[in-house]
Amino acid sequence: MTSTLNILFIGDIIGEPGLKYIEDNLKKIREAYNIHFAIANSENLSGGKGFLDKDVKRAFEAGINCLTGGNHTFSKLQSMELLKEEARLLRPANYHDDVYGRGYQLYPVTIDGGIFNVAVVNLMGRVYLSTLNCPFRTAKKIIDKISKTTNLIIVDFHGEATAEKQAFAWFIDGKASAVIGTHTHVQTADERVLPNGTAYITDVGMTGGFDGVIGGNKEASIARFWYQTPHKTDVATEDVKINAVVINIDLQTGKSLKIKRIFEPPWKSE
């Protein structure tokens, strides 16, 4: 019987190019790494900002089991009802309690005939972002509650500041199976398992066009910095890649055994 839970966590899916890549490649990635449960950040899913029902549906049909959010979660008003109703779609848990949507959820996963509950918690940092409730205190409250049911806990920490993400990971070490950073769209090379068994990476990166600026059209991005004025930014469409991590977790202890970065296809110079 399998003794490990294999989680795939995909970096922010950026618009149509990123979503199409997932549709075309997720099945073979899941097979290659024997993935039991796939998570992806979806705050940039539709046009690079927010998400629409039709794109969320495509992501689930492609094989994503849970979609997390961030500072663009509420960018499209059309998503309100979906956030209220769809249990596989999360928003940061440290919004106030009366905000629609859910910040964490337990999902049953079948592995070799056994059923295991996997908890996914979505949080957002406060440095250079919204002044939400404290993600540290929110996480402690949630994890204290759900750890009575499962020790298989994955946290998406959507944050701008590296220091905030690292501090959070040390705070959570041993209380969750993994803390995966999202938001900056640039994959970091600091993946590791912390001393008490929590897998960590500061930022998992993005899935979309890499011929631009963090997933956006490079000409518009350059113009914003050159003129210091607003410019409409469409998503980058070429050199599409996936950034992700695979986390192997001991089913009995909930501690991570290994975390591996995925960056495919590699740069042409490699």
C-alpha cells in the first residue's frame, strides 16, 4: 500500500496561455509524478486578473482538484456566486469572516483504496498588500481546528515579501505539511523541508507566457515604468511554461519527505 501522498502545486496560472498549457499537459504530469491531488493558484486565471466561471470549469476539467486565490480573487464581480458555492475554489482565509467564499476546505482523496482528508488553507500576506487580518493568527486558529481531523495540511501563502513568507513558514513548521508561496510569479530556488517536517518554497512561480514581465505583455510593462502612467497590460502569449512543485508527504505523520521544483520546458540555453 502506498505510504505517501503526492501533491502537485502549480504556480499562478496566467490567462489563456497558462490555462491551455494545463489542459494540454496536466494529465501527463500527473502520471509522471503519480500525483494524488493537484492544487493551482487561480487569481490570474482569466485575462491575467481574477477568474470567470468558464475558466474555472476548464481548470477543473483539466485535472485541477483545488484552486486557491490571492489579492486578485475578487477582481471580477461575475465570480461572486461561484466563490460562494464552489468548495474547490478558495479565497484568502484572513479576509473578515463576513466576506463571501471560504478560506480553507478539506478534500477526501482516495489512495490505494484508503480515503484521506487533505486540507488546503489559503492565506495572504500583509506586507505591501491589503491590511487584512493577521495571517499568522488566522492560520493558528484554522490549523488548531482542522488538525483534529487531519494532519495533511497544505498552505498557499500569497505574499509579496520574502521575509514575511519565510517567517510564516518557520512559525508553521511542524503544524502543516507544506507552505507554498505564491504571488510574485518568479520561482525561487529555496525549496526544502524544514526541521519539523514542513515543505517550503518562497514562491512556486507562474504558469503562462515567459516572453513578458511576470506574465504580462512586455511592451506595456516597459511603458508603465518609462512613463509612470497606467497602460493596459495583456497577458504574454509566447514561451509558455509551467512552474510547480511536487510534495511527497508521509500519510501517517503528515510530515513532508521531499519537495521538488518543476520548471518545464527549460530555458532554451539549458
